[in-house]
Amino acid sequence: MSERPDPIAAVVDPGTGIAPPGAEGVVTIVSWVAWTVLALCVLGVLLVGARMALAHRRGDGAEHAVSLGYVLGAAVLVGSASGLVAALV
């Protein structure tokens, strides 16, 4: 009976690779998009906070915690995107 090869060992290691010409432009665009999304997340936290303050004044307030969770979750996702991609590549 022959021993089966390990399927993980059979995967080819692509190495670090070399960026193609013009890749600097893509990196710049991705940086701008990340900055813009993080700025929108900060704006979202401020808007949700304002809505929570107005709702608290009227006697409501707990409904906006879900919105705040979504905004903070998006900020964490954007902030950790480069780490997630680096772990997958």
C-alpha cells in the first residue's frame, strides 16, 4: 500500500512576486479609498451619536446601538483589511 502525498505540501508556493509596472497607481487609489471609507466611518459615528442624543432627549435611545455597531464593525473591517489580505496571500 503506497502512502498518499500530503495535499497541502503539493500546493505550489507563489513566493513574494514582483509588482507589475504601474502598480504604484493602484496602491495610491487603494490608499485613497481606505482613507475615504475611514473618514465616512468617523462621520457615521458622529451622526449615530447625534441621533442617539436626540432620541435620548425624547426618551428613546436603545434602537441606535445597532447602527453604531454596524458603523464600528465597518471601521474595524476597513482597519484590518490589509492584515486580512496579507494573511490570505
